[in-house]
Amino acid sequence: MNMALDLRSDVPDEALLVLYANGDPEAARTLTLRLAPLALRVAARMLGDRTEAEDVAQEAMLRLWRVAPGWRQGEAKVSTWLYRVTSNLCTDRLRRRGRSVALDAVAEPEDGRPGAVAGLIEADRAIALEAALAALPDRQRQAVVLRHLEGLTNPEIAEIMEIGVEAVESLTARGKRALTAALSGRREELGYDNG
């Protein structure tokens, strides 16, 4: 049965997931375009490896398709569920590989930067941030990525990480302090003290 539904951006993820479970391929396409970049972005920031992040994002989306038939609306947001699954998959991979990430393995940002010098400065900053993130304990990194790079609220992060809001606040505060300490001696090198 083909659903004649306009799948614009105002259709909630949960409704699209139910439509997908009922056989609507357009709902799957819309959800993939909406959610796969989120999973990829989180995985890339947590793992520091684009190829591995693509694998995690693909696995997270496959798990979403598998749970679609039993999805119970109102219990959790689809995006919150996907953040949790993606984060957990990343944590599992980090544990398996013993957290060893070569600095050279961290991808540089995509093109579209204002100029060559600005692009190099931004690339250096991104590499420095990724390296500093990689040095954080897994839970601190997860909380910092979700809060400060993904822009989630502390209650959303608490739900994703299955901890209390106070624990999220503590993890993000410690993570920010550790990042500040790791990057503080590099301000001039990274172009923050110019002028």
C-alpha cells in the first residue's frame, strides 16, 4: 500500500519510522537523509576515523530499520535512540582497539573554507581538537561531543548515556577542563593570539 503523504521536514521522525515499518520506501529515504549525517558526524568525532565512522553510522541505521516494526511512539525520540546506539557502537570500537588513534589518521575538514591560510589554520585547529578529544576518557568525550559539538541539552545527553543530568554536567565540565589544558599551550600555534 503506497502512502500518499508529503514527507516534508515537518513530519516527525517517529511518524516516518512507523511509515517505513508499514512499507513506505519514501519514509525510509527521508529518514536516511535526515538521520544518517547525524550518526556519521557523531561517530567521526568520537572515533577520529572517517572510514570507521561510516561503518558505525551504517550499522546504527541498520539497527534503526530492524527496530522499526516494534517502535513504540512516545517512549523515545528517534534521534535520541540513534545518538545512543551510535555512541555505544563507538564506545565498543574504542574499547576493542585500545583507544590508539594515530594523529595522522584524523581527517581534515571538508573543502569550502575561505582561503588557503584560513583553511590551513582551521585544519590545524580541527586536528588539534580531534587529538585532544581522543585523549579524553570515553564517557567524557561522549558527553563533550554530544553537548558542545552536537548541541544537545543535558537532559537529552542524560537519556542517551543513561545517567543523571548531574553526571552529564560533571563529565562535560571535566572534559572541557581537560580540553582547555591540552590546547592552552598551543593558542599561538593555532592562530588564536594573532593581533
